[in-house]
Amino acid sequence: MDFDQVKRSHFIHNLRRALPLAAHARPALLAFLRARGVNGRGAPRLIVLDVFDAGEDRGLMCRFAIAEDGEASSFIAPLAQVALARRHPAARLRVGRQRQLPPGAP
């Protein structure tokens, strides 16, 4: 197995453990969504539902839904076109726990 493939598999596995993730569309995806009338004004909040490898020619892809959309429709796009939220609730909890105990404390 290729080393890059192993790293990619670990990355996908770690992202899947954190799903669903809040995100927003990067400019190219936002233009695509607007051209199809999917969203109105402003940038829609996205919820990443799944991450998968579509092979060498497509790369990493994700399935997402628009948070404000009442319909149960989802979309697929390259993961590079989706900006994941920087502050995930689980990440905040981890950081909070690390700040509570000083290094070397029992």
C-alpha cells in the first residue's frame, strides 16, 4: 500500500469520527450553488455529512447539506471547496481540558 494512501485513509477516518462538521462554501462552490439557485443572499452554512476518497483523478470528496434548507437534499463536492469550521465543539472541549491541568500535574 502506498504511504500517501495510508495517510489519506487515516485523514478520512479522523474526519469521519468528527462528523457532522460545520462548514462554509469556498468561492468556487458558492458560485456553483448560486448559479443553480440553491441559496439566496449571503453564504450558506453547510453541514458535512460524509467524507470519502473518489480516487486519484477526483481526490477527497464530501457530502454536505445546507443548514438552513428544510429539504433533506445533500450535495457532493471536492473537500477542497468546503472550508471546515475552525472551532468544532469537540476541539473546544479538548482545549478546555488541556488548559485545566498544568503540565506534569497529577
